[in-house]
Amino acid sequence: MKQELKLRIVSGLILAIIVLAATWYGGFIFRILAAAIALLIYYEWSVITGIARDPVTNVLGWVGEVLVALLVLAGAFDYALGMLIVLTALGIAMIFLHRASRWFAPGLLYAGGTGLALAAIRGDETFGLYAMLFIFAVVWATDILAYFVGRTIGGPKLAPRISPGKTWSGAVGGAISAVIAGAVIVHFLIPEAQDRAAVIALVLSVFSQSGDLFESFIKRKFGVKDSSRLIPGHGGVMDRVDGLIFACFSAFLLAGLFSLIKGGGMTSLGAALLGL
């Protein structure tokens, strides 16, 4: 086994243990993880897109993202959402007032929204744990099976200009496996959520694959191979969580909609996502 592959496997296992342990404990421990992921994503985004080279924009971005992260750490998800909306609007205004990069506002939303979505879905309740395990199962099944099915069957390319290696067969295989993985998790943990599990798993799988393509587009546009070298053998944080980001965004929006319909708040989004 090559040294690079060994390094990739070891670091991958360590990351999985950290993420699953934090997810299991939940509460402040998981919010630390969510906030850290958000800040690391913003770091990588700012470097890739060149935002880091503009002192004014860079400082504003970091101040805003740290404020969002602190609100996420405090569990003040409503305030974090409000801050993120204001920050994104300010980022758009900076394009006109300061001629900031057009990638500034999307980066603020991409990074801050990731931390908020992760923390709000996990929450402090058991159903939040189940919801995150459901999302992880869907995203990981999509990622792994899309790769193997695509390599085995091949066929027409999904988006050759963005990611030449991805195929339609892989996309369909990943989506089917995601539905199966989600159904298994729900069957054993929350059988009362079976009615909507398959549909939600399919939606999350589609968004997960869209997130993967989006990050590939960003890296191709700016001519980088990896988002950074923060993770030995894997590249950067964005490289590892690209699918999870979009899956969590979609889960956050769906859960928020379901919660709004039921008259709930942002404290039980995990339960809302699963219809509980």
C-alpha cells in the first residue's frame, strides 16, 4: 500500500471518529465542531478566490464570520441566522461600495451557513442526533457508491466541463444508495419517520452531488487542485465536506419550512426534518 494511501486512510478514520464522537455528544461539543468547520471553510474560500488579498474585505469577512460562529457556539441560532443575512447583504453592498470580489458574499453565506445548518439540525435533542446520522448516511452513501458505480458502469459524463470523472450512472447509483442508507437508518432509529425518509434522502443526495460539482467548479475556475492542505492526504476541509455542505443547506431549509408550518422554532430542526 502506497504511503499516500495509508496517510489518506488514517487521517480519514481520525476525522470520522472526531465527527461521529462530537455528533454523539451534541450540545456545545458539536457546536464547536460546526463553528470550526465554518471558519476553516471561510479561510479556504478567501484564499482560493483571492479575497484574502484585499485587507478591507478580508477583515470585514473574518469579523462577520467570527460573530456568526460565536452565536452558533452560544446556541443562538435565530440571531446567527439574522447576523448571516445582514452579513451577506453587506457583502453584496461591498461589491458596489468597495469593488469587492463578487465571490465575497457567496463565501460568507457558504461558510457561515454551513456552521449554522450543522449546529441547528443537531440541536440538543435525541432527534437531532438521529437527523445528523441520517444526513451523514445519505451523504456518505452518495459519495462512495457514486464513485464505485461510476467507475464500474461508466457511460455519459454528468458535467464534463466541471468534473470530467463523474458520470450519470454514478449519480443515479449514488442517489439510489442514499435512499437505501437513509431508509436503513430510519428503520432502526426512527421508524415513525419512514413515510418521508425516502423522499428526503433523495433530495439530500441530489443536493450533495450538486455541492460536489459546485466545489469542483470553484477549484477549476481558480486553478487549484485542493482547497488547502489542512488534512493530510485529503486536501482541505472544503474537499471533504463539499457534499455535506449542500446537503445540510437543503436539510436546514426543509426543516425550517416544516417547522414553520407546525409553528415551531429553530431549536428542534432535527425533529422537524424527520416529521416528528
